[in-house]
Amino acid sequence: MVEPIIQSPCVKICTLDTQAGVCRGCGRTLDEIAGWVRMSVAERKRVMDELPARLAARRPAEAPVNG
């Protein structure tokens, strides 16, 4: 069985967060962006699995609602 190719997670918001070392748009590191085309399906899957947590960690915590 042939594994499907995992497409790039790029969302065309290519700005580096220098403190976190990741793209603000997709959450990948510069090394991951540069090496994406050479990564195996397993490597791409690993990166894709990590992205939601990376992006969530960048978002400021929501302020509590005073009620």
C-alpha cells in the first residue's frame, strides 16, 4: 500500500517568531520548512502532529471574563 503524500501546512503567512523559532503561520521551524520536500511521509506526519500544540503555545491566554 502506498502512503499518501502529506501536503505542506503552509498557510501563506510566512513570518518567523524569533523567540519561539517557528513560523507564525504554520508553526514549522526554518529547518522543517527548508527540508519539507526531502522529508519522508513519517517525518512529515511527525511534524504535522506537533503543529497544533506549537501554534496553541504561541497564542496568548484568553483574559478571564468578569461577570
